[in-house]
Amino acid sequence: MTMTESPPANDTASAVPAPVVAGLYDALTTTDHKSIGRLWLRAGMVLLVGAVVLGVLLGFERVDSESTDLFGGDNAFFQVWALYRLGLALLVAAPLFIGIATVVVPMQVGSTNIAFPRAAHAAVWAFIIGAGITIAAVLANGGWGAVDRVSNEEREAIALSIVGLAMVVLSLLLASICIATTVVSMRVKGMTLLRVPLFAWSMLVATSVWLLTLPVLLANMLIAYVDIHNGPGSFGGDLSGDLGAYAQIAWVVEQPQVYAFAIPVLGVLGSIVPVAAGVRAARHGLSMGLIGVFGLLSVGAWAQPFFQPTNNAVVRYDEKFVFIAFGLAAILPVLGALGGAADSLVRGRGVQGVPPAHLLGALGGGLLLLAGTAAGVARVIEPFELGDRVTVAGVMSLVLFAAVASAIGAIWFWSPKVCGHELSPVAGRGAVMLVVLGGLVVGASQVINGFFETANNPLVAPTEDAGDVLNTVALVGMIVIALGAVGALATLLNAMRTGGAGTADDPWGGQTLEWSTATPPPPGNFAEPPALVTSEAPLLDVSSDEGEES
């Protein structure tokens, strides 16, 4: 296997004349990164709709748990709640960014394909199969632990849930290796690491953090699997009769690790805003540094309360200090990135008329991430005592819906390269605004609910009337998100199915190499090898050189 494997030169699709069969044949055999990326995006968007539908159902249950039993008992409710939280990160946010990166990053760095294309193709199908196994196992009374004792059949379903999620994590790791290798070793001549476009750089940082931390999640799941099959106490307790299995892996959707799934938000912000403003971004190196620092602050595999003493007298001071320091510092690179975006808008043409969907997605995702990190600051301030309250879920909601809004904006921005034509601007603006508004409502209501001493445990009812009101507000926000997710999915699937024509190769005035190729991009991405790169914005350099010659 080489890093630059390309599809065979002969037209294999001609041997499969039926369009549906040909499409399936391509999906099963392709080694073109654009087709692989579209598979990731289809899967991620479908799972996004599924996740927010679960969120709506969970919201109804939380609002009126005494007279509503949508899931058939506390066990099933807990299992679906855990699936929603883990799914939003591992089945939605990460796959969406991997899909966009698989399409865009090779073109951004001037490569003809992604590194290890067959491994990248295997990763997406392993992800789809693993996600299917995970969802089916949860529906069969599986999940990650249980509220009460379970039967042998339920024990097997819990084990199958762990296996399915492990398969998902392995596929994300394999895809991360392909993306990171592309950025590190397949750049065009003249493109040093300091000249890598910000989105490609953010994906390098994000995949590096995932490769560093997600193997720890695999180890946690191995411990839980052994415990379930070998009785109580093998490693961490009898996980078939309590919430121990979920408690061992919950860190992946909690502070600071949850920030890791939003690292590309800063790359999308830095890539889209200067193009929308029509200016070269200032201090490219500083922007890269901010993304790198945010990545370092999102490494959270060490923050696992399940394996730490619960007696405050013996908790190691340095661990507590590190957690607080990470929580306080994470907001700083986000503020810096938003400051850079504001600088570009001020120096450029600003926002004239109705903002395009991609600009709304980039800015909305950045602002939601700012709100999420601000909530993270509040959580680590000891007098607030928010550590074990529903504020934990508020941080998660704000950060992960920031990732979703940013990913939708990125899909609309790079749609000429992803789908072969532009997507509906009206549908895009509507989807982004609904996700941003709904995400803010859901996250803010959960953060505020923490101040009313509402527990993070979904099985514990609020102790204050205000908690019930805020649960209702969160439900409304989740319904708003669901509307935006359904609209984005319908638009994207229709565009990928019908194709299109008439879109310019560079409709936005892009600055990086993916906009120098045709729409849709040909096999190998570039009709001619890209010219020598001399800065982070090579297309601006070309236009300025042409202006000087004229």
C-alpha cells in the first residue's frame, strides 16, 4: 500500500450500467478521497438527525418524567441518554469534520489523493458498521451499564455496545492517521508546515489529539468488557449492576476532552472569514499557535473521576490544579481566534447584505464555542460548586453544537468541491441559524440549571421549580436544532444525488489551493501540478503577481 494510491485508469463504472448499482459499486470500491469523504458526510448527517431526535425524546421525558415513559423504564432511559451524549461526539461531530477533511485537506495541501486511500475507505465502512452495531445493541437493552441488575441477555447486549463503540473509535483513529499523514508528508512544493491552511492545520491538531487520547478510551472499554464477562471486581467493579461502564468512558464528552471535538471550529473560522471579508488574514502563525494551544488544552484522558479518590482530603493537589488551569485557559485561544476573525472583517469589506451560510456557520460555531469555554470557566470556579451538576451537560452541548454548526457552514463553503455545485443559500442559512440558536438555548439552559443544584444524573429530578422550567426551555431548543438538522440533511443528500452544473470553480474568491482546481474536481484533483507555494494564501499571491505584470 502506498500513500498515493489512485483508482485504476479504466472506467470500471461502465461495466455497471444501472445508476443505483453503479453508485453502490463506487461506494464499495472507490479509492478517491472525494467519494470517501462524501460517505463520511452522509453517515454523519444521518446520525446527527438521529441524535437530535433522541435529544428531543429525552427532553420530553425530563420535562414530565412522572407521567411520561417513552423508553420503558429507568434502564432504557439511561441507556438512550448515554447513547445521545456519546453519539453526539463520536458519531456526529468527529465524523462530520473527518468527512470534510477527507474531501478538502488533500486539495488544500496540493495532493492528488489522501494518504493510504484504501485504509481511509476501510475506516468509513468500519465506522458505519460499528455505529450500526452500537445503536442496535442499545435498542436491545444494551448500553454502558445499567441502573439495576440485568439478565444474561442484557449483559450480552451491554458487551455488544462496548464492542460497537470500540469499532467506531478504531475507525476514527484510522481515518485520523490518513488525514494527519496527508498534511505532514504530502504537501506540495513550497508549502511548509507554517504555510498550511488553517483548516488543514486544525485537522492535524485535532487528529493528533484524537490519536493521543482515544486509545485511552479503548482501554477503558476493554476494562469494562472484561468486568462484564468475568464477574464483579475484575478491574473496576460489577459493571452489570451499576453505571460503572459509562462512568469509565464519560470523560470523553466532558471537560476538557470534549473540546477536542471542536478544534476544527477554529480552523473553519480562520479559513472562511478572511475569504468572506476579501482580505489576507493577519498573523497566520499566531492563528496556528492559538489552534495548537487549544488542542493542548483539550487533552483530557487524564481527567477520569472514576479512577480518582472521592475523599477530598486525599485528592492530589497537582491534578486538581491542572484541571482548574485547563478550564480557565481554554477560553483564551477561542477569544484570540474570534479576535482575528473580527480583525479580518474590519479590514475587509465586512458583512454586506445577508451573510452567506458559510459565514454564519463559521461565526456561529465560534461564538457557541466561546460560550462553551466560558461555561467551562464557570464550572471550575470552586464557589459555584458546579462540578457534578447539569452544567457539565451544558458545556458539552455548547461545544458539540458549535462543532455541528461549524461543520454545516464548512459543507456549504466547500460544497463546490464536495457536491460539484453550490448548495441552496436559503436552506444553509436556515439550518445554521436554527442549530446555533437551538444550541445556545439548550446549552445555556443547562448551564443555568446547574446553579439551581440540578444534578448531572438524568435519573435525578430537579430540586427547584426553576429546574423544570429550564428543562422545558432545553426541550424547545432541541426541537429547533432538530429542524435545522433535518433541513441540512435533506439539502445535502439531494445535492449529492442530483449533482449540478454551472458553478464557478472559485465562487467565493478563495485563497487556498482547493479553489485552483475545477468544479467538480477531476480525478487526481489538479489538471496541472500546483505552482510553487510561497505563502499560506497562494491564490492571493497569484492574483497580486498578475496585477503587477499588468
